[in-house]
Amino acid sequence: EDKVVQSPLSLVVHEGDTVTLNCSYEVTNFRSLLWYKQEKKAPTFLFMLTSSGIEKKSGRLSSILDKKELFSILNITATQTGDSAIYLCAVERETSGSRLTFGEGTQLTVNP
Amino acid sequence: DAGVIQSPRHEVTEMGQEVTLRCKPISGHNSLFWYRQTMMRGLELLIYFNNNVPIDDSGMPEDRFSAKMPNASFSTLKIQPSEPRDSAVYFCASSPLGVGQPQHFGDGTRLSIL
């Protein structure tokens, strides 16, 4: 059974801090790892990672995948209160179509 | 562009009643997914369709749950009879078929069974 473990489960920081969120996984026939941000409603897509060592970047957010050690990190620099959300990590198998297995998520709170 | 549209946004009903949740995927997306999110279990896949055909329903909790996709622009998730433990947020997501296509989620239906 596929397994995704995120850490920490909860994190409280001050505006301007840099945070690193972790995601480790066990999956048969790995295809990709995805990061989503969930505020009050729908999870919104951030990144899809398929290759090791290639950083994906969008503004203050960046992510990288290590397929040898089976983990990914999501970095947020110069955090803002609008970054407060649950960050979800998910993995996709080669053989499962688009089926995703999600981790529990990291609840990030950014205080002013 | 319109995203994934779900209805109703909130549903409160008494146990034993039938509940029907609706989803309109993004136009052109051939894969549709139903998820359930709870504090205890996080986000779990219930069932997904490719080209209107159910591919994997192993996440459907029991026979009280059923899902249909009669055409490319509409899907329903039905619970009958409903029970308090079914209370959760139910999300629908869609994506194009093929490799490297992320799923896009609707805003969800918050279901409360009393």
C-alpha cells in the first residue's frame, strides 16, 4: 500500500521567516509527486515533480525531489500571512492512471 | 475559465436520508475523481472515472455509496442511507488524461449527517 508521510504536522512562524516542509513516500512504480495548498476550500495545485534534483520554483515557493531517498521538500521564503494554509503532498503511480495518495498535510500558520 | 463546479456547497440532513452530491468537471478533462476529507483520515480517494468509465472504486467505503458519470460533463455521488459517520467534506477533481496532468479540485460539499 502506498504511503505518504508529511512533517511537521503543524508549524507556526512569524512573517518573514523561511519554512521547509517535508514529504517522504513509499510507492510502487513511482511516477510523480505533487504539492497542493489548501486554504479554506479546494486544494490548489502548486508543483508536480518527476525528476530528482530539479528544483521547481514559483515566486517565493520552491520544491525539489530526491528519488533515491524518497522524499521531497517544499520551501517558502519570506513568509506572509497569506501563506497560512494546509500544504498537502501526494504521490502518483505509473500504473494507476491519475490516482493520487495524499499525506496528512502540514498546517502552516504565519503570524504577523 | 470555469473550474470544477460542485453542488450543493453545504448539506445537512438526518441519518437514513438519501444524499446526492453533484460535480461538473472542467470542460475537456477526461478524468474525474471523488475524494472525502476528514480530520481523522485526511484526503481519501473514493472512486475515479476515465472517459466516463469507473476505473477504481476500491476506496468506496461500502454499498451505501455509489457514483455515476452519465456523460463527460456530469457526475454524482450518492449515499443511501446516510449515517453520521459519513459527515465530511466531499471533493470532486478533474484532469486531462495522460502523463503529467495535475488534478484540479472543486470547492467541495460539506456534508453533515445528524
